[in-house]
Amino acid sequence: MTGGQGRLGARFSDLAAAGRGGLVTFVTAGDPDPETFATILKGLPAAGADVIELGMPFSDPMADGPAIQASSLRALKAGMTLQKTLDAVAAFRATDDSTPIILMGYYNPIYSFGVAAFLAAASQAGVDGLIIVDLPPEEDEELCQPAREAGLHWIRLATPTTDDERLPTVLSNASGFVYYVSIMGITGTASASEEAIGAAVARLKAHTDLPVAVGFGIKAPEQARAVASVADAAVVGSALVERVRANLDADGKARPGLADDLLGLVASLADGVAQSRRP
């Protein structure tokens, strides 16, 4: 983090000043191949992504649904690695030094890379924060605390079953924003009502001053608008990786126009979010 809260804090401050929620887009690094992914990554900010989440490909993404699992396997098959993911962030930073990038995934690849080496490389590449889905707060000394010391935000997940007694523990050491998983289960399988999301965001806001981003199940511009009207940001992931899959040929290769089609979907979601108005 440079300059206090860094890119992530600056972005949420700008969104708050504009009186609207933001759009957080998730894509898997290297999906469906490194070249197409690089085009997608470079185009996301202009399409309207306020914050970019990059999935770190992993062979056993247990918390993810079929769409994201498949994207991770496609990326691995195409030769994507954690080092290449960091290289992609560094290449992105050569032309964009303002859009926040969060790496999301599992601890195993980082542990294999080496925690200290990974944190140094991530900071140097221009990563702003981490979401690691399989490390609970009780294990913060493993990666969370070293990451914070290295200047990276640690984004924590909260769910409908995270009660008021558990929340202070979940929010301990959290920074950047809180990612509220609006439904129970794996990614990309259902969606929650605007009323339920609004109540959940209000409950979280009673425990933290951090922005709250809401994800799981958002597929259409109107859904994105509704969520961004009650939360600080809407997170869209499964719908994007599913759009990648829909643009693959019979051999699993990218069809011409894949990146443009995906970025067009992002633009439509961004248009929806731009219509959100927050008090």
C-alpha cells in the first residue's frame, strides 16, 4: 500500500464521493490462455471494472462452483503458474497504476511458492491485496499478518452464518474491504434478495468502517445495480468465467472475439452499477 490506503482505499473513496457503488470483476489468471487473458486484463478498467480480482489457478478450488473450477483447470492446462500470474500483474501496471488488483485463491500455491518470496514478489508486481479462502482468522500468523506487514490488504470473507459473536474475530486484521458472500454454498449457484443483502450490509457496517462488497449470483446489469445501491460494490465472477467458456471452440480454444465479448458484458454490468445511487 502506498500513500496510506493505497489504490484500493483511493478507489473506494472516489466511489463514495461519486455517491455510487463500484464493480469488482473476477477472472481467473491465464483463462483460457495467457494471451487472451492478457487482453482481457488490460481491457477491464476501460470496460468499467473499478476493482479487479484475479483468481490464482489451483488444481483443487474446493470453495468454487463448476464455472470457476473449470476456469482454473483451463488456465493450468494452458501453462499458467503463480509466477506468471504475478508477471501479468506487473505487465498490467506498466500502463495502469490506479486500478486495484486483488489476488484470490487458496493457500497451497502460496505456501509452495514460499510465503516471504510470494509477498515480496506480489508487492513488487503491484498487487494490492489478498483473499485467501481457506485460511481462517485463527491462522492469521500464517499469511495474513505477514501480508499486512508487507503492505498488502487482507480482505476477509463474511457469510450469512457469520453471527455477531463471530464477526469481531472475522474482521480482526481485515483491511481494504469486506467481501460478503450473500448466499451459502459454492460460487455461481444462486442469488440473494436485495432486501436480505441490504440488511446484511447494515449489520456488517455496525461492526466495521471498511467498505462492504457483495458477491455470489450476480449475472445481470439490474442485479449489479441493485447490489451496488445497498453495498459499496458488487462482485461478479462466475458470470464472467462462464462467458469465457461460452466463447471456446470444440477444442477448448478461444474463438475470435472472446475478449471483446467478455469486456462487453463487463461494460453492461458497469452501466448497471453506474445507475446505483447510495445515500
